Amino acid sequence: MNGSAPTAPRFEAEALADMAGLAARHPSIFRVNWPRRALTVAIVAVLAGLFISGFWALGFSFARIAGGLGKLVEFAGFMLPPSPGSYATFLTYLMALAQTLAIAFLGTLTAAILAFPFGFLAAKNVIPNVFLHFSLRRGLDVVRGVDVLIWALIWINVVGLGPFAGILAVATSNFGEFGKLFSEAIEAMDKKAVEGVASTGGGKLHQVRFGLLPQVFPVIVSQVLYYFESNTRSATIIGVVGAGGVGLHLYEQIRMLEWQHVSFLVLMILLTVAVIDFVSGRLRFAIIGNAKIVA
Amino acid sequence: MSHAIARLPEPRLRALEDAYGAAVAAKRRQVLLGGLVLAALVGLSAWAGEVDLAKFFANLWRFPSYIGDIVPTLRLTHLGEDLAEWYWGLGYWLRLMGETLLIAYLGTMLGGLCAISLCFLAAANLSRSARVRWLVRRVLEFCRTVPEIVFALIFVAAFGLGPVPGVLAIAIHTTGALGKLFSEVVENIDMKPVEGVSATGATWLETVRFAVLPQVLSNFASYGLLRFEINVRGAAVMGFVGAGGIGQDLIESIRKFYYSDVSAILLIIIATVMVIDLATERLRHALIGMESRS
């Protein structure tokens, strides 16, 4: 309490005046790490160089961007107010939206049911065969690597145009995802519950039913619900290649430059996705609480 | 001396058994009700989705036969010639695949830059105006809910055919997806450095630069790489609607039944996606390792 507490500006001035001393006392803070800095600069330069030359390589030009933006503004003007034109068209769109939901729902469910046994087969702790494990996992990877739109094109060859091909496409592409996720969930489970059931004299089936299933089932259900949400989004566009749902109408209306219809359809999709997200989020929360779903 | 298990008196035992029975019955009823709802939904969707199992099983042979058709004939005696015939357009397809990767890269970078500039405004702990935060969040939601193919269709109408609409469509979708993830990362930071820097009288921008960015940058890069991986898959089908990349050739060969071309292009796509997956996974692990060391 000597009454001469230094004020902030004085501290600053003192510190600045003693910069050389500070640097001498704390060399590790003032030393510049040149190799590290050079590496950072080099990475940023490569990324930025690729970025800028990429625009040039893909044919971006100011004239094209400006012209396109002008057109976009024009389109946005045409989009207002969103309207389906007539009540009959509205009903058609509503039916197409129902089709989209059906594609997402049945596709997810079929994939889940088919992938469930595969999850066990591809799990290291159920079948400890390295060769089988590796080949199953790579097979699932290939299925996953093919986009849902490509699967739709392939299934159209089998069952013809329409939502059924869409269901099969969503089911196939999700089968690859689920097989991987389920087997990981099964690999992550706790062995103790199964051993407990075995110690009371439970058979193999009892062990699976009372030891394994209660652990795995909630995780799997929540993953399936999560994918249902994301499939609702992808099912809206699967119609672009002719596999049913609202995508076909969206594609046609954009091609015919019916912007009021387009904005109406987009609004319908946004609303549906929001509702599905809400419902499935509630269900997921009821099943496993706030736990993390995607590993 | 023997131990006997004490049995409860009969009436209490019965009460407990009844309670157990009621609990099990309630659970069973719940499961049954859930099953009925599920069955009803399945029936309804099967009707709306025009499921035709008879047609499916009648035509199922076409699936393996299609797969058989697209597999090229490779004979051991003429392996070189057969491979050359199968991949007759290798150079052309590789150039298209390169274009696809470039579309994915530009879309990810452009979207990532937009997401970085918007995420601080959408984070609850840094944004000072609730109204701005609400607005930014709704914009991001819109960007990621509308599928990128829809953006691509609209942009093809506005910018013309080619990779330009593809890049822009992917960039917008990426902005929405990364913006949300980035703002969640920002919301989870340690606030003490922020307080420290703002106590020195730093502006909002300086606080973000010196207190927030060092904490979040490795997470940002990791999410960005993950998104790049997803965008490569997305860019591969952009050509379906005329927005550049290898998709245009793929859909043409599927539609025109150029069978061996289908398998050739698909294999290129699958191999590229796998390589990118492995490479980004390596990079992401390196990034996460860097974060835990510092």
C-alpha cells in the first residue's frame, strides 16, 4: 500500500522500453520457428494456387459469373409468390412427396433388415476370420462407393422407371453403410453381459437375445433413424434420373422454367424435411438420449 | 448347518408376481403397438411407392445379368488387348475424373471460406446480436437442406452447362453443412483466451484471430477434409444434370447400354473415392494428433 501503484500505460511503456531485455530473458517466445513458418506458407500457397488456377481451368470468368448472377436474380423474381398453379397440380405434388417419403422409409427399413445379419458376419468379435472380415468389409465399401443415383439407374434396368427402383436404390446404397456401422456397433459392445447370461446357463440364442441385443439394438435403431432423415433428403432428388418421388417434378419444372412451381416444390421439400427431422430427432432422443450417433 | 432360501409368504409373493406380470404385459403391449404402427407404415409406403414384389422377383435375374453384362470379357491369352479395349478412353476419363476432383476441391474451398466467415456469427458464445445469429443460422439451414443437385439444376439454367454450376452448387451446400459444424466447434472452445484477449482491448476481429482461431483451426481442417471426401462423391454425379465432371459420360454410357464403359468408369470412380478416403483419413488423424500434442 505505498500509493504508487503503476498504471496500465506506464506498465506498457516500461515493457516496450525493455523489449531487448525481454527478448533476452525469454528467447523461446521470441524465436521465429522458420521451418514451421515456411511449411505453413508453402501449404497455404499450394492450396491457394490450386484454388485460383482451378477457377481458370474450369472456365470461370467475370462475364459468365456476372451474367449468371443477373439471371439468378431474375429467376428469384419469377419465383415469387410460390404457387403450384392449380389445386390438381398441388395434389400431384403432394402425392409425389408421399412417394418420396415412401422411398426413404422402405429403402431405409429394407437396408436395415438386410444389413443386420451382415453386421454380425462382418464383426471381428463374432466371426474372427481375417479373410472373411476383410473381403466383406471391402465388398461393403464398393457398394457404398457407388452413389445412390447410380444405383437408381441400375435398378431402373431391372424393375423399370418409378418409385420402386428408387426404394431399391436407397436400400442398396444404405446396405453398404449399415453393414459397416452395425458391425462397428457390434464390435464395440461389452462382452460381460453375454458372459453373464452364459453363466446362468443361457444357451447361444439366450446370449444373443438377452446379452447382445439389448446393447446393440438402441444404437442400431438410432443409426437407422439418422439415415432415414438423410435419405429423405436424397429421395427428393432420386426422381431426377426417373426413379420416382418429387424430384421428377422438380426436374421438369426447372427445365420448363416454371419458377413459381419450383419455389413451391422447394418449400414443400424444406417443410417435409423439417418435420421428419423433428419427429425422428424426438424418437432418437427417446431411444438413446443425447448420445453420439455417428462414430 | 444348511441354508434355506427364505420364501416370502404366499399373498406377498402373488402381489409381486402380479406386478411383474403387469409390467411385462405393458412392455409387450407397447412393442405390439409399435409393431402395428410400423406394419401400417410399411403397407402405406408400399402402396405409395408402387412396390410390386411379383415384378421384382420376375425381373430379379436382370440384376445379376446386368452386372454380368458390364463385366468386360478378359481372356488370359489376350489380356493386354482386352484391357486396352476395355479402357479405350482411359486418358479422356482420367481427365474428366481430374475435372471432377477439381470441382469437389473448388466447391469445398469456396464453401469452407464462406462457412468460416459465417460460423462466428452463428455461434452462441461469440455473436453479439441474437437477430444476426438467428438469420445466419436459417440461411445455413436453407443451404444444407436443399439438395445440391437442385442447386445444380437451377445454376445450369442460369450459368449454362459445364463445371461452373457444379462448383457453385457444391459450394453452397458445403457452406450450409460446414457452417453448422464450424459454429458448433466454436461454441465448444475454451472462453478464457477470449476473455484474456478482449481484456487487452482487442476488437472483435482481433479476438477471433488470436483467441478463437488457434483453438479451432485443426478441427476446421478435419471437418473440411471430411466434407471434401463427401463432395468428391457428389461431384461424380453432378454430370447427370449437366454440371460437369465424369457423371455426364457415366449416365450416357448407362442410358446407351455401352456396357463395358459403365464398369470402366464406375471402377475409376470407386478407386478414386477409396484413395481419397484413405488419404483424408490419414491427414485427419495427423491433424487430430497435432491438436492433442499442443
